[in-house]
Amino acid sequence: MNFTEHTKIRKEKFGTVVFDTLTEKIFITDQIGGQILQLIEQGKDLPEIVSTLGNSYDGDKKNIEKDIVEFTEQLKSSNIICESVQEQV
């Protein structure tokens, strides 16, 4: 996963701000959403993100994975992230 070229990310005190320069839409995430965005920015793939957050938070690993998948699907549908070329091969 990668950010699309028109996506800008900025961490703030209240969460992470995502700005889509193409549509001029702004999205704000909470701390966990910000962590997911940071891991995407670091080049982590979905299994690595699930593993990292699953080890950081108490809770059922299946529920954590489900929440992360739902969040990343929302990012994809909003054209914030896309599949990288390597993942499409």
C-alpha cells in the first residue's frame, strides 16, 4: 500500500489530518488511525500493520484485523491509498 500522489498527511495534537489535494477533502483520524497511516508511510503491508497493532493493543486479534482492514478499505475507496505496484504483480 502507498499513499496516492495527491495525499498529504500531518500529525496534530488531536489526531492525524489527511488532505486530498485533488478533491480538497480533509479527513481526521484518531490515534490508532494515525498509527495505521504512519505504518503505511513506513512501507508496511497489511499483515505487518495487523501484527504491529495486534501486539500493541489488548483485544481479540481477529477484531483488530477486521478494524484495520475496514479502515484501509475506506482509505482505498476515498483514494487516499492504493495498492503498490509490487503488490499488484
